[in-house]
Amino acid sequence: MITLYGNNRSRATRNLWMLEELGVDFERNMVDHTNGDSKKADFLAINPAGKTPALTDGDAAMFESLAINLYLAMNYGKGSLWPDSQAGQAACIQWTMFTATEIEPHTVGALIELIFKPKDLKDEAVAEACLAKLPPALNVLETTLGKNAYLAGDAFTAADLNVACVVNSLNMIGFDFAPYPKVTAWLKTCVDRPAQQKVAAQRG
Amino acid sequence: MIKLYGSYVSRATRNLWMLEELGLTYEHVSLDWGKQENRSPEYLKINPAGKVPTLVDGDAILSESLGINLYLADKYGAGGLWPDDDAARARCVQWSFWGAAELEPLAYGRIREFMFKKESERDAALVEDMAERTGPLLTLMALTLAESDYLAGDEFTLADLNVACVVEYLERSQFDFTPWPKVEAWYKRSYGRPANQKVQDARAPIAAQMMKRLQG
């Protein structure tokens, strides 16, 4: 049995999206990362870093949200979210790593300043500096989506899910996607999927 | 035939190590940054951003050094660098992303200060701050390495290769590993493997030349 650890205010929602896409059975453990529960011994046995999300699957235990999604796709999404072709699989790995290294550091940096910090500690200049680093990565996405409907080809895969869940976080801060029409259209197609809509509804 | 693009003074060395571990036949295309070979029209076709490394394997084309290693392990390392059981595979994927997302920004930030700046120009406060934030990450590794010799269990896997080639940046910038003896021992064990030794031997003269130019 698969258990996903983390509440709806954590990056566990990314993994929920993946689990819903795959249609596999799983349990939730809503361990809270804000009240100290994720630093207690029973959770530290699963993730010694005390962070959510984490996942157990039989005797497998892991953390890092994007890695969890890749693992789930590789194991349970063969022929769909983990495509059959070697080129498609390579694209899934590349784009997932690309979002972890080229996009998420900057989106998280901006979100911390503009959303998560208390009002008197917010530093808009830091947020701006983070957002200023995004155009090269978004241009790479725009170019790719000018060639195919999805990042790994003509069908929705783990590549799209993992990039979309990071890029979509920019909508929380009213990011201007106007210079990236292909990315805008693709993002809407991704987040409109029933699996993601179900997660969004739970999240409220 | 597998083709790997990127010189010995780029992250391509990570992939050369993996290719050597797997014993694969491949062609290494060493692009010269100085000559802008990474901006040639042919190269931009396979990597529009002009970054290295890039791997071409049949119709599969991918960038992101640690991602390339994950791809290679999955395709060619079954039972070895890509272990057979789900628990170890989960850890291979986890540690690869952890290395890229958690450790590399700090390790790379540090080595930039050491490589591209002379000692007198280094931002000591930045180096100190990054070292402080690196500590908890090494402690997390030490917790895992207290339970098994390697990150995904008792054998050397993709997890070790991908994290060791990030830890390399710390080692090359005189990071003090004293509080984390298990990490230091693991690093030496992993990094010193014959496959990587071969890559590092080929890299050494090229890297020395580059450092002379940078630190002149």
C-alpha cells in the first residue's frame, strides 16, 4: 500500500495530482509540517529531514516531491505518464530535473517573500530578483511547446505534471505570463485535467 | 552510438563517470567554451540553451547532468547502478533530486567563489553562510550512512554517484568535513572508484590549465 505524508498546504498536493492521474490506491497521512509533528520520531523514521511530502510504498520510503512523482510514474504509469519510448522517458527525466534546478529555486524564492513571510519581513526586491531569473527557463519551455503540444511529445506525461505544478505556483502571485502564450495555453490544459481539479477542490 | 557533449571542465565529467561505470561504448564530443563551440548551429539543435552536457542516445536527447545519469542508470544499469528492488530505486531517484535541488546550489555557490575569484576577492560572509546551510544536509547524509555503507543500501548505486559528484565541489573548495566522518569516508570510497579515477586522470591536465588561466 502507498501512503502519502503531508497535508494540503504542502508540496504533497503535487503527489496527490500524480496519484490521481495514475488512479492507484493510496492512504493519506496528514502530518503537519508547521506544528512540529513532522519533527517527531515516527515521521523522522520515514524522512530524517523532517520535511513533507514523503511517500512509502511497501518497504520503499522516500522524500523530494518531484522525485516521488518520477518514481510513481516509472512504477505505475507505464505507457501513459511514463511513456514507452526511450525519447519520451528521457524527456520526462530531463524536464523534471530542469524544473528542480532551473525553475523551482526562483519560484520558491519569490513565493517566500510575497506570500509566506509576515508582512513586515517581505522584501519585494528579493522577489523581483528571483522572478528576473525565470525568463531563460520559460523561453526554453515556450520554444519546446512551439514544436509539440506537450513537453515530451503529443501526450501529457510526468514531464508536464512536474513542470506544471511548479510553474502554476506563479499564479499565486499574479505572474504575467503574457510573453509566453504557448506556456499559458499548455499550463491551462494541464491544470484543467480532472485529476488536478480534484486535488484543487480538496485544497480549497 | 551514445554521444556525450561537454568538456572535461564541465559537468560532463559526471556523465563520463557514469558511462565508465556502465562500461558502455560512447563518443565523447568535447565542446570548447572559449571557441563558442556550444553556440554552433548544430549544437543548438540538440540543446537550444547552448548548455552542456547533452546526451544523445538514438532518438533520445537530454540535458541536465544528474538527469542524464538517471536516464543512463535506468536504461543500462539494471541490477547494478540501478538496483532491482523498489526501495533502493526510490532512494536512487530521491537522492538524485536531493543532490540537484538541496545540495548543488550551496556546493556550486561555494566553488564559484573559490574558482572564479582570487583569495583576496572572495566573499567570506557568503562562503560562511553557505557552509552553515550545508551542515544540516551533510548531517542528513551521515544519518543514512550510519545505517548502510551507501546511500541506497549496501552497494554503490546511482544515488552515490550523483551525490558524490556534487560533494566534489565541496571537496575541491577545502570544505571541512571533520564533523561528518561518515560522509568523508563514503565520498572517498565512491569518488575513488576506478571508473571515476579514469575520468579524473584525463581531466587533471585540462583542469590545471584552466585554473592557471582563472587564478593566473
